Amino acid sequence: MDRKHKATNHEYNPETLALGYGYDPIRSEGSVKPPIFLTSTFQFESADAGRRFFELAYGLREPDQGEDPGLIYSRLNNPNLQILEDRIAAWDKTDKAASFASGMAAISTTMLALLRPGDHVISSAPVYGGTHFLFENILPPLGIHTTQVPGGTGAEQRMRAAADAVDAGSVAMLYLETPANPSNALTDIAAVATLAATLEAETGRRPVVVVDNTFLGPVFQRPATLGADLIIYSATKFIGGHSDLVAGLVSGSAPVMQQVASYRTILGTMPNPFVGWLLLRSLETVSIRMRRQAKSARLLAQQLVDHPAVRQVWYPGLLQPGDPQFEIYHRQCTGPGSLIAFEVEGGQDAAYRVLDHFEVFRLAVSLGGTESLVEHPMTMTHADVPRDTLATYGVNAGLIRMSIGLEHISDLRRDLGCALDAAAG
Ligand SMILES: Cc1ncc(COP(=O)(O)O)c(C=O)c1O
């Protein structure tokens, strides 16, 4: 199956491509579904074929017209991973994708591939706790420093000021997490891409614009169409979708992806073929899952707004015209997703009482699976971020994060209502 319908040149939608693109059953005994290629190494047809494959894999020459990269060894490439990567690139409307052993493997490999001593990263904040740790503890000894500025409305201006403060010519990357974990703050991707172009005009160096698209992608947000260079996922979340694997993905333009993929080869941060196969299976239903989860989330967000124990709710589906966050939402998202953050009156004690009273929602970190989850960001996923820093992003002791799954909505509503009633003690 090609990306286009042969007879009419119509470009297929990613939901259709997720069922057939990048795999030819005839090359695998007619098996309609891709087999799991559980092999570490691949046999060459001839010594010359092996030589040619290695030349391409190590970037020693450009491919001839229509030449396949060729299978060598499963740390470099594997059919399950390649089919998955082709389908993700189709979702994201990018040239190429690479799969990883985890979201953090995707993020750290990308950073190591693209940053050098003396470089600066300007990042929106908050970001996922593991990414924060990488910025604060692992990159600085390598001479790579990050300035985090609050995400949300006007973040591009704060990023500009941060770039000037560190010497704009040293800014190698503008990193966004939008919506942010856990606050759901939306940062304007197109405005940050414009900032990258401005910095290039002024300094001769274009910072790479990287978007962590875990919360809304690949279904509700397409950062590449807004000017982002690289899109990163924790595929553990919605793409995997069943809370039964850990994986990551990066997609983007061919030259940058070439650099990222070559670092993955040497760092060995790829997933195994079975995880690739599971992700292929999950990708077939990601659209239908995310849409249904978002439908339930809208109803639950409204229930939270209406409950007296709840002080505030952060959910893109509640934004109203006139709010600058709504304007960003309207421009760059096609749906609100299914992550809700809300604050209960009464701080951590009240939040813990609510968390301990759920029966259907599971008290667990992670998100994007078929089952609904709840957690306490300040003492769990973001425990390594100083509390006063978290407070500046609105993440405080009463904040709970929910990921809405596929249970029957009436059961979720009942469970949420009973748990909230426990907040008062
Ligand atoms: C937004 C975001 N990015 C990245 C990650 C890291 O992904 P993983 O746990 O797959 O390494 C997470 C994990 O929770 C996340 O929420």
C-alpha cells in the first residue's frame, strides 16, 4: 500500500495507513498482519549487498534512486520498527521517524545527538519530571545548560528574553511540552517556530524546535504542520494505549532524523521487535481510542467544575473564546485530549483522601491507557521538581492529574463523584 490511492492520487488518511502502509504481505507468506521479526541479525544475499547496506547505514554515500536501506542488525533496523516508523511519520506528516526503548530514551538520545558543550536549550515549563531531571542534572556536566520559562500564553516572548540572556547564538534548541504535564498549559508552536526563524536571521544559527507531543498526538496535534522540526512521544502513553509496554518515538525532517537515528544505533536505545509489533497493533486503534477518551473527559471535566470541593480545573476542552489559551487551542489542536488536572480545596490531605477513595480509577502514574488513572503530581511524577518552582506553574499540594480511559462513562462519573465527596473528610 502506498501513501496515495494509485487510481486517483488521493492521499490516504493516517487511520487507513495505520492498517496497511509500509508492509507488503506477499513478502511474508501472504500474512495480512506483519509477523514479529524476532531476529537479531539479517542474512545478506551477497557480500556486495552487505557492503552497500553498510555504506548507507553509516552515511558513507547517498542512496541511489529507489534504493532500500537494507536490513542489517536489529540495533540498526528491523521490519517491525520500520513499519511502525513509516506509519508514525505518516501521522505526523514528517519525512522520517525512529522508535526508542522509552520516551526518555527518545528524549535523551535526541539531546545527545543535537547538543554540544556550550549549547543552550530554552524550554517551556513545566515539563515531565524525567525531562526536568535530564535538563537539571545530566546535561549540565556535559556543558549543556537549559533555561526553563513558564509555558502557556506569551511563552515565545519569555523564550526570546531567555535567549538574549544567555547569548542568542548559543541557543541550539527550543523545547516545548504542549499541553504541559501536568498543568495542561498550551504553548503556541507556530509562534516558537517563528522565534527560531528570527534567531536564525539574527545569529546565523537556527535552533531546532522540538515538541513533546505525548498528550495530544498523533491524533489531535500535528506540530510539523506548525513549523516544529522534531516531534517526540512517550509511546508508552496513547500510542501504546494499553499500559502494557514502555516505548518512545521521534519524527521529523530527514537530515535531523538521520543524526538522531545514528545516535540511536550507537547508544543502543531502540525497542525490541515485539514492542514494535505491539505498537503497530495499537496504532490501528489510536484514533478511535483517543476520540472516545476525549468524549468522556469532556463530561468529567464539567462534573469537576460543578463540584464544590474543586477549586480549579485545567482542561483544554473547558477553554472559552476570548481566553488567549483558547486562541492557541483553536489554532493548533483538533481535540482536547483526555488528561485533566484539578485542584481540590484543602491541600495535600484532601487530595490524598480523594485519591484513596477511587474504586474504578487506579491510583497509578502514567497516562493514555485504556484504564482511567489518577495521581498526585507534586509527590509523584514531579517529585524531583522543587515545590516553589512547581507552585509558579500552578502545581500545588491540592492538584490531582487524571487520565481518562475507556470504562463506561456512568461508572466513571459515579466513581469520581464519590471520591470528590471524600475531600472534606
Ligand atoms: C509528557 C511526557 N514526556 C515523556 C515522558 C517519558 O516517557 P517514558 O516514561 O516512556 O520514558 C512522559 C512519561 O510520563 C511524559 O508524560
